Amino acid sequence: MQKGLSADHFFETDASAQRRERQAAKSANKNGNPISLKSKPLAAILDLGSPSSLLVAESSGTVRRVNTETQDTKQVYRGPTAPVTCVALGGPGNQTLFAGSWDKDIWSWDVSSKAPGRKYSGHSDFVKAVVCTKLGGKDILISGGADKKIIVWDVATGSRLHVLQDQVVSMMAVQHLAVDPVSSGPDEVILVSSGSDPHIRRWRIRVDSAEQIIETLPNESEARYAILEHETTVYRLFFDQQGDEVDLWTASGDGTAKCLSRARNYAVEDTIEHGDHVRTIIATEHWIVTGGRDEDIKVWDRASGKLYCTLDGHYDEVTDLIVLGGQTTSAAQIASVSLDGTIRTWSLEKKELDKINQEKLDKANGVEEENPAEEEKEGLMTAEEEAELAALLDDDDE
């Protein structure tokens, strides 16, 4: 056991001490132009009114607007007294901010004025995921909790329309929710949910009814109640649109991210071996980007499936990745959120990733990084010095 007088050292294993020391040493790095927050950011979404700003769920019980360009962090939405775990935008004109909390409630605010709105109470444990959609002309809020329940809410009235639970395969805590952009329509929403168990479930939701999708696949004799392609917790669901195809990417505690093909009834099309718990994933036209417990952000070439670049900077678990600007197909910049209390931004342009790779190669080979500022300084001469040099050259010519 590590011994010391600091309170941080009491009952601390050697492994914990080494991790703390490593994180302390790594915390000074400026990779990704870090924006430091006063509490731990647990999740984030893009602020639809500002393509460079994020709405960040914080462990302090607040939601904070963070401008990644100006680094302004002063705008805060307050109310919960427990950590906020998830955020979503919805309501008329997407002008309502919703936040799920450890206090079992979902809080809401007007995005522009920050005025508190309705509070949605119904879960009996932590709220872990929220998503907004429209159904039958109504603005709908859907939440998932550690109580193993999915609740469908009418935003305007606050009433519960449906409470969903798997009656066949026992559900565990809900981790993430996503609305299928292809199968959903004005009068029917297809919801996909993941949880602390490895099963991915699909739900058909209407205003007056809701049911779990149970289907018999071609060449199969038994009905399928859930998609089972991972070994443990599925933390994140991401619908990836490439041309006319929209497939489902998943991120799991089994250390992999997988592409589930819609055309093949959500069978695995591609697998990425991240190497540790994968907490979050996004896809762009050229890249698949994963982040998780190992602190690294890994950029994968989606054409070859090979690791192209590792973005080092965070010194604790990465909890979320967000495409800045909202353009997932041709994104040039992303933001990452971590339990180290920072938000960092990264370019996904190939030349920038190549530059990072070259710097790592040079460092591994012992090549000292050149300092252009010093070189420029060494090459500068005053007008008097240039005159003296010219005179010396003239003397040499005589």
C-alpha cells in the first residue's frame, strides 16, 4: 500500500497511486486546446443554435453552454442538486433543453432565456438517457433509466404516454436511446435502446400504443426479441448515414465498436477493436472515431478498418464525442469530453492527422522538434548589422 500524510494516500493501492501520478504528469498537456471546467462533464450535445457550442451535462448538477471557439463557459442552466447524466434538445423549434439527472427527474429550460420549465418525474432510479422526437404532431420526450424502464412523455402536458420494459429478456439499466431516422415516420417512431446488458432492443411507438419489436428472420425458426452482437454493456448507439445507406454503429464495454448492417437485419458488418471499454463513437465520411476508458481518442480509416491516428491529450475516461458544425458526413472538427474535466477539439483533416503521426514518429526516433521561432530569430539582422556585413563582403572583393 502507498503510504503518506496526504488524504489522497490513505487506503490507496500502488496501482491507484501510479495512475494518479501518471494523470498528474499528463494533465499539463495542451493537446486539443483544452477548455477546463469546474466539474466533470458526463455527456454533451451540439447547441443547434451555434455550431461551435456544446451543451454539457456536468457532475455538479448543471448544464453548461461551452463555446469551443471563444472558450466561453459562463452560461449555465441550474436546478438539479445531483449530477446531470444526459441532455437533449426538443419541444417547439428545438428550443427546450432537457436534462436527465441522478435525482431521478428530467429537468427542462428554455434554451435562450435559461428559464426553468416543466420537470418530468416518473423514474425510480437515475435517468441515464434522453432523446426527443415528434409523434402524431406532438413533441415527444423519451427517457431511459437505471430502473430498467423507458418512459415516453408528452412534452406539452408532462403526461406519461407509455412505459416500456422487455417482458422476455430481463432488461438492465438503460444506457442509451436513439431514434431510427429511416424506419420512423410522422405517426410511428422506431426507437433503439441499449443497456448494461449486451442486448440491443427495438421498439415501435405510436401515440396510442407501444410494443417491443419481435421478428422472425429469414432462415431462422425462433423469433428474435433483441439484437445480440456484443458480450457486455452497450454504451452508445450511432446511426451512420453514408449515401442511401443508414447503418447502426455501437460502442461496448467489451472493447469493440461494431457496425450493424440494416440490409442484413443488423448483423455485424465491421468490427473495430478499440482495446478497452468503448464509451462513445461517431462516424464521418472518411473516419470512425472511438473514445473510452483508456483516455485515447482513436481515428480509424473506415475504408480499410485500420487505426489511422491516436489523439493523445485526455488523462481520464472519454465520455462523449461530438461532431462540431453538425455535418457528420464531411466533418473536419470534433469535440471530446472527459472525466478529466476538460473539453478538447480536434481536426479530422488528413493533413493534420498526418502531422500528428509524424511528430510521434520523430519523437520515437529521438528527433528533436525544430523551433521555427528560434530559427527565424537566429536569421534576423538589424539594418546596422546588414550594413557591416555588406562592408565586409566589399572588402573581400577588393
